[in-house]
Amino acid sequence: MPVVMDADRIGRTLTRIAHEIVERNKGVEALALVGVRTRGVHIARRLARTLKEITGDDVPTGALDITLYRDDLMRHTVGPQPLVRSTEIPFSIDNRKILLVDDVLYTGRTVRAALDALIDFGRPASIQLIVLVDRGHRELPVKADYVGKNLPTQLEESVQVRLQETDGEDEVVLREGGAA
Amino acid sequence: MSAPATAITALRSRHLLGIAGMTPEEITLVLDTATAMKEIGSRTVKKVPALRGKTVVNLFFEPSTRTRTSFEIAEKRLSADTLNVAIGTSSVVKGETLVDTALNIEAMQPDMIVLRHSSSGTCHLLSRICKSAIINAGDGTHEHPTQALLDAFTIRERKPTLAGLKVAIVGDLLHSRVLRSNILLLTTMGADVWVCGPPTLIPADIRRFGVTATSRIDEAVEGADVVMMLRIQLERMEGAYFPSLREYFNVFGMTEARLRLAKPDVLIMHPGPMNRGVEIASEVADGPYSVILDQVANGVAVRMAVLYLLAGGADHEETT
């Protein structure tokens, strides 16, 4: 069960991404971070803190739950449903440059759902995608704008991002087989 | 193994026939899901695609404004296709039986039926003969589960937990399906439930449900965290249960003076429709402790949660 990113590496990576954000957007004017629940939200909050340290400015940060936009809902007539959690976007996304944040980019289906959900909140000026790990195997034409680490994987492997806020420690682990 | 990336959960029954049989975990699942659903109502675009392509029939054999409207809004916010069948315009007036009406609707392959009927047990009956998921929107004097769920949701928004709260339910205990569902839910969640009404309107075996029954309203209201008023259901009363509405108000009506016996942060609730000046004084209904309109608002979120949880199942796989 190899650890592919440890706490230091994750910290340095997020700092680097924060600098890339400032560079590419020439500051943080009109930016807002929206994290995909659950771990994308924690990563978004960490980026907001780093952006504040770099620029002195607050970047509004929200949380998006994409469950009700998933493309695999209601595929069976009965059975368990994914748990719905609250979406909290306490600002208007109209004309903002939205930085969408998730932990792992895999099939691209979560991002598709997140884009649909975001558009229901308004008309952003643009949406840029930030992921901590890109593990490949896309099923939809989705590409990240900021990638923490490109991690070539086998389909049967799973990538687990563990964060202090939810899991008590920071690390990215590659597992053989089993659901992530 | 750590927890899966997406927690998946389900209610054990594919119908919502009543609160009876629901576990505290299932009730909590509905309330937690409703918390997430409530946010959708505050958006500019109040709609999510979750129930796209699902057909929901609202089959109401009894008049209802609040519940039917609430279900219909909930269905539409989840993108379901909805159809309202009201008694006045249906074949029931031509003599068709409930079962035949249901089977004919079933033949058009809806996914869910929301049923209100004046006879207790009709939802259980239809759940045995229909393939659709049945949601009880009130059956006779039996149960009204979504009302109890939205009441619990409204309490939970303002109190840390339901467990240990003193909840006084006052009014027509004999004819109330809201009462039965609320007793079942609140006792399951560990609340201390008191019921109060005229002796003629207290069912003989009510204590079997684990509640304290009294006809002294001051005793019921004293120290209460929540006071729920029930409507005097004149349309269901066949005899004279009390001398007059005016006397009922004097003895059991909720007034500001009576309310002072309750906790300072008491919540006043009423499932509607209210009879002002009969079970509740206007200054209480419109007063600072009243959460009656919050109940109505929360009804949509709770019904969205129920519809979502019963509408079907997802693939259980990682979709990052």
C-alpha cells in the first residue's frame, strides 16, 4: 500500500497550486473557490488560507454536493441512495471566476455533475478545475487546469486521499483493488 | 479499509406507510437528507435533476391544500413528472372502487403514488397490490408520517436534540393521525411526550404508546420545550365531545397566559389548518414562539427527502 504523497508533499503542492492560481489570474480579483464534498471542500479551504497569506485578500469559499446531479442515480428501481449533503455557496457566482476543487480526478463524471450544479447557481465568468491527484482513466472529455500530481494507475487500483480534517492525517495512498 | 468515498444508505421499506417500524437511524437519515434539500429552496433555480424521468401521482381522496401543494412542489424541485388526481374530477364519483382506481393508475406505470384517503389502512392495502412506491399523505385517523417528520425537522432546527425534550400535544387526540405519527416518532427519538385533551377525546389505550395523558392543560404545558396544538376536527366528529367551541377554547385553547408555564424558549406548533380562537389564540399563532409557518416551509424539504430516498437506487461505485 504505497504512500504516493505524504503530508509535506501535499502541503508544498497546495502552496504551488496557490501560486499558480495567482499567476494565471493575475491576482485573486473576482475569484471564488468551490470545493466538491467532502475532501474537495477541505482542499478549497486550505487553498483559500494560502491565497490569503500570499495576497492578503480573502477568496470566498463554498461547498458543493453533487449527489443529486450524479448520472448513476435511479439506475435501479429500489435500493440504497447516496447520502445527500448540504451545498453551501454563500455568494453569487455570477461573473466570478470559479475555481472548482476536488481531491481525485478519475472518470470525470463528478466534474460533469459539478459543472451542471454550478450552472444552476448562476453564470460564472469561467470555471477552472483544480485537483490534488489526476489518476487518469477519463470517461468524459474533462481536463484539469491545476494538477497536484499526475499519478498513472491501473483500473483495479484505487487512490485514497486522506486529509487531517476528515481522516486525522494527510496522505495520498495507492491501493490494489477494492473500492475507494 | 477506510469508509467508502460515497456513503450510501437506505430506508428498509420501499414505501412510507407510517412512522411505525422506522428506526431512530432511519428517521435521522430522512431529517439529515431534508437538511440538504432545504438549501435547494433558497436557490434562484430551485430544481435539481435527481428524479428526472420519474412519474409521481398525487392521489388525494380527501381535501388538502398544504400537503398536496407541498408534495407537488417537492416533486417538481426534484424534476419528477407529477400528476394530480383529485376526487371531485375522478371516476370515484362514478362509483369506481379505490382498488380499481389504483390499478388503472398503475397500468400507466407511475413510479410513486402519494396517497391521501379518509379510511385508515388504505396505504397498506395499496402497497400490497401496487408495484409503485406508496407514500402515505394521511390515511384516516391512522398516520400522517411526513407531517411528523417535518415537525421533528422543525424542532431539530432549534433544539440540539429531540431526546429528553418535553413535548406537549394538545387537542383532538381521538381523530388525529398527526398525533399518532408524532407520538411514534417522538418516543422513538427519546422525547418525553405528554398528550392533553378533553376526556372524551382521549383514546382509552393511549398510554400504551408510552406517553403521559392528562386533561389538565397546565400540567401538560408546564416546563414544555414544545407545545403542539391539534385541530379540532369537526368533520370527523359524529357526537358531542364537548359542550361548545367557546368552552373548548376556555379550557384547552392555547393563550399567552397559559404559554407562560412552558419553558422560556418554547416552540408553538400546529399542523394546520388552524381554527383560530378554538384551539389556539391568534396572538399565540402569530406570536414570537410560533414556528407554524416554518413547519410549512420545512414540509417541502422533508418530502423531497422522502421522495429521493424511496425513488430508487444508485450504482454503488466510485465516480470521482
